[in-house]
Amino acid sequence: MSDIKAKNPPHNEEQAQKPSRRRFLQSAAATVAVSAAPLARAQQPAAVTPAVAPPPAAAPLMPVHLTINGRPYELQLEARTTLLDALREYAGLTGTKKGCDRGQCGACTVIANGKRINSCLTLAVMHSCESVTTVEGLASGENLSPIQRAFIEHDAFQCGFCTPGQLCSATALLDEYRAGNASAVTANVRARPPQLSADEIRERMSGNICRCGAYTNIVAAVSAVASNQS
């Protein structure tokens, strides 16, 4: 019996000497992973640094001579600078407002060489050596112009954002009427309208939008000044 026991080791000892199937599979998987890691790293594309575009070159400046409200200005501007930005950002005259910046609201209206224009739609270089009047130049010192006084007396504004453009437009309107210029509602375009009617005023001020809706009082203010000057 002793010989049989010596020749046949215990079952547990025999199992310990045989590698288990699970351990074998784990070892094989680890070997494959270690072998494949260098190949995977070799196959990864190298990191590409995105190309950085060089900064755009600054546009050249050019001198622009303007007479604004009777005062000479020599501004160094890019050719693409609008008259509106030249007035606000370079001349420091912020009374002229930037509303839509598309020529649709009239808040930026100024008078250039006697003609009212939307300053957001024109370049400053196009008006070099011209005379420009903004809302700051309508008054004479501390004395308001007739149209400014009429706007106050008739409450022709509410928030006031469009008022600078309204005042400049109304000022030019009165000059155009005195010069005999017709409008789209003038019955006889070859003759000066006999009077500046409400329809005439509305038509001539139609390029200036008041989002607060003070149109009735604006018409009354312009009509009052026109009546006093006729």
C-alpha cells in the first residue's frame, strides 16, 4: 500500500502542477497585447501642427481734410472708413448716431455741402475738402436753431436716438423747400410748392424713422418753422 501511495501523488498536488485553461488564455492574451503595442504606436499618424495664417497687413492710412461744423479737421483714415465712423471715432462727434448702419433708418443723417446724406453709406475720403454739418453744429453757441426749438416745443421726440438725424434732415428739408425743390408728392414739379403741407413734410422726412412713433409732432415742428420763415 505504501508503494501505491508513493506512485500516485495526491489529486490536489497533481492539479497544482497542471496549468489551468484560464491561466493559459490570460497569458496568451497578454503576450499578444505586448507584441501589438509597438506596432499600433508605429501606425498612429504623427500629430500635424495646424498652419497659422500670418496676420493681415494693416491698410494704409491717407489724409482726409474735412470742415466739420466750421472747424477744420485733418484725419488719417483707411480708405474704407465711412463718414459716420470718421465723425464718431476720429473726430469725436458722437451726436450722429449709428442706427441700422445700412442706410435705412436715417439716424446718421448729416449735411454735406448743403445736401443731407446718410453718413453710414458713404466713405469719408469721398467728402475730403467738403463742409459737413452734424447735429452739434446746428446751434449757434448756446442759441438753439429754430428747428431745435420747435422740436422741444412740440415734443417731437421720445427716446431721442433718432433725433440728431431728424434735426439734420429737417434743417436740410427747409433749405430745399426755400430753394424750390419738388418732392414726389408735389403737384407741379416745375414750380415751388405753394406751402409745405403735412403731406410734403411726411414725404420729405420719409427717410428718417422714429421707432417711438413721434411722427405727428415732428410734422408739427417742421410745419411751425416753415410757417414762420415763409
